[in-house]
Amino acid sequence: MSDPAADAPRPRPASSATPDAVAAGSRRAVVLLSGGLDSATVLAIARREGYECHALSVHYGQRHSSELAAAARVARALGAADHRTFGVDLAGIGGSALTDPAIPVPDQPTTGIPSTYVPARNTLMLSLALGWAEVLGANDLFIGVNAVDYSGYPDCRPEFVAAFERLARLATRAGVEGAPLRVNAPLLHWSKSRIIREGLALGVDYALTISCYQADQDGQACGACDSCRLRRAGFEAAGVPDPTRYRSQP
């Protein structure tokens, strides 16, 4: 785990940029928004930095739609200029506990890359964001990947983010014509507790978010999956109440 002193967030304004300020700056960004804790924080950070944020969620065949409903709530609450949900049927290839109902979601910590890893998910999501960014004339993508308090997914590592940014410069008209796109991953080296403290300082209402791999149709979290464990531990380490609605207590 990282050093608590190093974890302390830098002093920043408590509120994000106003819609008028964003419009005046006219900087556009596409923000991947899952409806979970991390992506909500990233949207708040992008807004604070003065971007006109176009939020993108992806229905990829995941076990439940509660997180997508949460994404819509978060986009409205944090003032996204637009919010769209694209569909990619990763359930058609399976291979993950999140897309194949025959593969159980682990309720205990595992070693190695867990079965909840979805093959190529972040690559596909960033590719969709990249295409939309070109259409919008946006030069920035934001993604909430984290390589500190995370499940060990290969597409959440710094090397992946850097490699995709190189790809974006080679594969797009914007990149070829001298306006390369940037992939911003502001949470990459932060602990979950720092993410939560930073988000609270920016006015994120984490009660709107859902992180659980197997939330029910009412948005109640299981409390046992890896995502729930990391989220719960983050709130405990941050020393603030956890607003998550759990179906059962640990």
C-alpha cells in the first residue's frame, strides 16, 4: 500500500467548473463512465479541469444493468454535456464471470488475474471513446483505471494506457494531422481512499454509484465480490461513511 502522507490529495477547489466556464473554454473530452466509484471521480476531475465532458457508457453484456442506470444518474449530477450508451456484445464470446452466467463471480480473494477480467474490455471501450472524440473534435479521453487498489486486470496498468495513447496517435486522422489525442488516467497511482477523498472534495455523491459485479435490479450490492471489498475498504481507510446499499453485511 502507498504511504498515507503521499496519499493526501493536493489542495483543490471544492467544486467543479461551472457549465458556463466549461463552455467558454470549449475544451472537449470523452469520459468513460461505468457508473462506479472510480469513473464518477474521473468525471468530476475532468469537469474541475474545465472540460466539456461527453460521457460514454458501454453495455457490453454485463450481468446487470444497475451500473448503467447509475452512470446516467452520475452524468446528470456532475453536469456532463452529453451521455450516451453504446452496445458491444462481449457476452457473445464469454470468457468472463461478468459476461458468462456459467462462470461464478468469486466471493473470496483469488490469486492471479481473476475470472471477472473481461477480455479486451478496456481496449474496446477506449476505441469507442476514441472514435467519438474524433467526431466531437475532442483531444482528450478520460478513463478511471487504477493500478494500486485493483483486481490485477492487465488493461488497468500504466503500460496499457501509454500503449493505447500511442495507438491513438497512429490510428486517427487527428493524430496524423498533428492534433494527437491524450489518454488521461488521473487515478492510476492513487489508493482507493485517496480517490474517495478527492471525489468528496469535488462534490461527488457516491450514493449514486454502483461498483458491485453482481448488484441486484434494485442496485443493492452483494458485499462479497472483489469490487465490493475494495470499495468498502476504501471508505474505511478514508474514514468516511460508506453510502453503499448492501444486500447483507459482512
